[in-house]
Amino acid sequence: MYAGTKLLTGDDIAIGVLRYCEALAGSVVAEVIEIPVRKADGSLSRATLLVGPTSQMVAEDVESEWDEVIDLDVMRRLGERTRAQQPVAAIHYPSEDDIEDEALADAADRWDSEY
């Protein structure tokens, strides 16, 4: 459900949209995405959604006589967009307070000498 409208799509696509919205929740970014949906007559169509930090969506399981909606390209793009919102990994250099035993100190010394 999006903006009071029920949309029927595949499980993986719905989960991808929810994960992308979750990733956007910590930002100030809103984006337009397009996903495949199944219409009441069983035909496929596209839905355009504006998603952002304040998106409110609900996904629920439903029984359908139609085949699962699958679009690998949409799922790939949603995954890429979700990963792009993730923070970049930080490198933590241990301080003396972090090093509690000699083995860790030796490992830190080897790291410093090698890199």
C-alpha cells in the first residue's frame, strides 16, 4: 500500500522498495522510482512512486491467481540505490586504550610496519 493505493507486485520487488525507503530514512533525499505492478485484469503495468525519508508504505501477503511479478532489472537498480545510501566503511586505527593485551599490541605494530 502506497499513498492509500494498493499495488500488487512481486515479493522481492516489494522488499526492495521497503529496504530502499529504509535506507532513505536517514537522509534528506527523495527519489522517483518505477516498479512493475499487476493490474486487476492480470496485465502488467508500471507504477511510479515518490519515495523519501518520510515515505509510509505497508507490504502484505496476498493470494493471487497471477504469476509472481519479477523484474530483475528493477530489483538490481533498487539494490544499487539502497547500497548507495549506506555509509562508507571507516577504518579504525586502534589507540593505546583499545589495545588490552600484548597480542593485540603486536598485531597493531605489524599493521603499522606493513602499511
